[in-house]
Amino acid sequence: MFDLRNRNPALDATDIKLLRRLERDARASIAELARLVGLSAPSVAERLRRLQENGVIRGYETRLDAAALGLPLSAWLRIRPVPGELARVAEIIRALPQVAQCDRVTGEDCFIALVHVASVAELERVIDRIIPFAMTNTAIIQSSPVKPRSPLAAALREE
């Protein structure tokens, strides 16, 4: 049994098997999942409902490729608002459709934002919206040796 630091009820081997399969394909059917774990479809549906209610499964998503959508340039922006402008900068970031993700972080910078754009000129326009109220530092993504992944392996302390 795994208790994930007591945040949620214990996950058993069946739950973990279901989660791993859903990580690979969130569109897997209840019937397919039931066959995988050797349970009835209603039993699997109940397990998934419990995992959702406990916050283990937060949702199901489709991942889109930014480059295939005409946005070949991705960058991380570190953003440090000038004093008194934190809320305004957060609002500006929320309003920028090029921002795919933004986290408020500790350290010298307050925000780290992932942006997807069509060109360096568009990246410059995004930065220009922010710099009246914050200092920025930009890192253009060259490649991604680790693709976005689930926290499941880390939670189970797998290597």
C-alpha cells in the first residue's frame, strides 16, 4: 500500500495500474481498464470516481503540439515585478494567450511563465506587454530532454 504522505487514502496496486494506463492514454475506456486489472467495469468506474474525489486524478486532457499549431518558438520567462505591481503583472500574464503556463515562485523572480509564439518578433511583443511593470529574463527552449510527465513515479519513489 502507498499512502502518498497521508494526503489521500492509500493507493493499492490496482489503482497504480489504472493510473499508469491513464497516463499513457487518458481516453482508455472503462471496459479496457477493467480487462487490464481483472475487475468489473462498475468496480473500475468506482475506483476512478474515488481517485477523482480524492484529488489524485484532477482531470483528463489532450496535449497539443505548439509547433504543429504554427508556434515553433517556446520560451521560459522569468518575471520580477517592480514594487507594488505584482497584482497588475499577474493580470497581464493571465491576459496573454501566448502564456501556456505560469507559476508564482520563490526566489528573486516572482513568476516563471512558459510561452509559445510564432516568431522572435511575437516573443518581443509579449515581453513588451510585461516590461513596463516588471523585469524579465528570457530562456528560449532549444529542446526538451524530459517531456512533461506525471508525478506518479516520484510519488512512488521509483527510479
